[in-house]
Amino acid sequence: MRRLTIAALVPGLLALGACCGGQGAIIDWVNFVQWNGITYLAATGPTSTGASEPALEAQIATTKRKLAGNETDPSHKLQEGDAAFLEAGTPIYSVTGYRSAFRIGVKSAGGIVIYEADTNPKARIGADLVDLADKVDYITIGDSSVRELAAIRDPAVVAHLVGLILQAPVDQSAQPPPVGPQYFLTIHFHDGTQTARAFWPSTGQLQRGIVAGPEFAQAILGALPAPAA
């Protein structure tokens, strides 16, 4: 029996795979929810030390179908209400302090799970994908192993970088560059939560398709420690 990753996180991109094995394929899903035309991925990484659990507000939708264990067609196109692992009928809530086009949440036995927008066909600028204005405390830069390399804490610099992200054009058809370094930026919010995004300085591209540009790339690279002699 073949194993097929049908919704795979491939350097920051949510992509549907193609079937090569026909019937009997085992499909691996990433943890996503499809709502209001937006594909959301479960946020990863711990919250900041001492942060309280994110608060949920009104219920805005319910999931309609759990795909894991039920969908065997590798050419399946995501539909409204599809979820990888959530049971059909799971309530979806807005998250206090954030636009639902960026963050939604569900209740689980282990606590609240936050999902963040990965793919939004209506997104034209970074502000359509990420809700950062007046919310960011500091930004850390990590390598491919998510080891922290540097932190940007100066409020003026942080505000400028956030502005570049929010104003940046979005091209969600753009693929990560085949060569060149890749970093992971963790944006730490005032409420103690965070969002982690892959970043490719050679193109100035921030996951997912936010083309932050050369000025942003230079600022990130300039914050990194100098290589050892």
C-alpha cells in the first residue's frame, strides 16, 4: 500500500499532491481547516513563557467533513468546511484580538488550537493574510533547525518591519527559490502568542507568498551575527 502526502507543507507552501498509486494509497494530511475560502494551518510552536491561553469569542462556523480516514481520492479539491483531523460539526470560533481572516480557533481536549491563514485567494497585500498592526512585541530569527540566531527588539525597527510586511504585495503562486538560505521568523505578539513564518532573503519572500522585498531582507540579514572568523 502506497503512502501519499496529499496536503504537504513543502517549505511553507500548502500543496495538493498527485496520485501515483491509484487505489489503496494512504493519505497523509497536514492539520488544516478550510473556511470562507481560506486554508488555515494549525499554528505550531509554544507560546511565550507565562502567556495565558488565547481567548475565543463567538462561534463563526462548524466543520463539515473530516478528511483523514475518510477521503481516499488524492485528487480531492478542498471544499468549504473540510478539515484534516477535526470531526464534522466541530465549532470554529473567532480569536479575541485578531481578524478571523488571519486566526480562528477550536476547542480540544488539550486546550485551544489556533489556526492561521496560509492560503487566501483574495489576499493582495500582507495585511490581508496576517494581522500584525500594533500587536508585535519582537521578532526572532532562526535557522532551518529553528535554533534562534538573533532577535530584533528595538520598537522602532520592529514597527518598520511590520509595516513592510503589511504593505507588501502577495503572490501565492510564487515558489520558494531553489537555492539560497532559508530562515524562520517568529513574530512574538504582545499577548504572548506567536506566529512562525519561513523566509527566503534572496527573494524577500515571507511565507506564504508575502513579497516583503529587499529592504526587509537586508534588515533581517543585518540583524544576524557576523560569521565567525
